Amino acid sequence: MTAVLLVGEGREYLREPGERLETDLGYLDVPEDIGTGDTVETHLGTEFRVRGLRGPDLFEHFERTGAPMLPRDIGLLMGHTGVSAGDRVLDIGTGTGVLAACLGRAGASVVSYERDPGFADVARENMALAGVDGVENEYGTVEVRTGDGLDDLDAHSGFDLVTLDTGDASAIVEHVPDLLVRGGFLAVYSPFIESVRETVETAREVGLDPETYETIQREMDVGERGTRPSTAGVGHTGYLVFARA
């Protein structure tokens, strides 16, 4: 079984069945047969509700090796490309692995490349927490490979979706028409507009018709005095370039 969230007293802990939770509120051993909706109790009597793991929780609880894509960016990517169960995805630039894990939990079969061996090891551990490492899971699978995805492109084809979060995205975009099935999607994430321009120009050179979006989101404060946009939080996170074969 995949990990679950233990929620109580304004706190949230991610644990796998059989693990021990130790806090100032007491300790408990997570039952092997624990399920969503259950309630467990520490030795001091503090109750924790059991919540199933969802996509946004991966962003909050994965061990990080960098700045992962925010849930709102991932939501736009998944909504725009329509990725679904049974799709084959090539993901280059794993990083923390939040995007790859979300795609896997949607039922896709993902091959993800990460150059840094240490980052790749962490990403594999994160995939196991998300239940998409291919071992008795109910979702799709994510295979994290250590290496430069650009070096292996000749060995790949027939993908429904190619996702890129890497500084050399434009060099990979050159090969995208040979990587995608007809009707498949390319999705490129970048925090920098200069990279976006390179990606768009390269996509056009290989016969694709790219679209570019900036994701800006404002939280609203609702209080007794009135309702207004929050003065806190991050507006801009990055740019997404989409193209379809």
C-alpha cells in the first residue's frame, strides 16, 4: 500500500504502513491495514485522521532536490494535454519528481531522465512514496533513469506526451516530431522567458505550432470586513509551451 497522510491538531505527516510516527503529541505505529477514513491514536491519546495521498500532497511532502513545478502548473499541463491512463510519457528533467509522479498517478507509463545521480536516487524514493514505482501499485508507473535524456533520444519513439523541464529544452525539441505519435503533445516548462523564446523558435523550425502560457494565480482573502486579493503568495511561477504533433 502507498503512504498515507495522518492529519490532526493542525499538522500533517506522511507515513507508510508499518512505520512509526513520533511527535510531541505522542507516538503510534501505523497499522499495515490502514485505510483512508480511519482514525488512529497516539499513546498520549491524540487522534489523527487518515487521508489518502493526492497530487497536491506530493508537492508538500516529497523530499526536494530543487524547486518542483507547482500544482497549478501541473494542472494546466495535464488539462491542456489530456494525459490519461495508458499514455506513454517521456519526461526529461525529473528533479524532485512531482510532475512525473502526478502523471504516473493518472495512469500513464513514464520514463523520466535525471542527470544528477543523487537527485535521481531521491526521485526514485519519492516515486515509491507516491506508489508509482511499479511494485504492486494501482496506478501507472514511473521509471527514473540516471543520465542525459538527450543522449538516448534515438532509442525512443511512440510517446503520447513529451514533457521537458531542462535548460537545454530547445535541443530536445528538435527531435520531438520523431518522438511523438500523431496527435501527441509536447509540454515544456521554464521559469525564464529567454528559454521560452528558444523553445518556440525551435518548435516552429521543426513544423510545430506552439502556444505559450504564463500561469498567474491570486488567492482571495475572505473576511468580516470584505473580500480582496491576498497580499501574500507568489504570482508568477513559470511559462508553459505546448505543441501538438
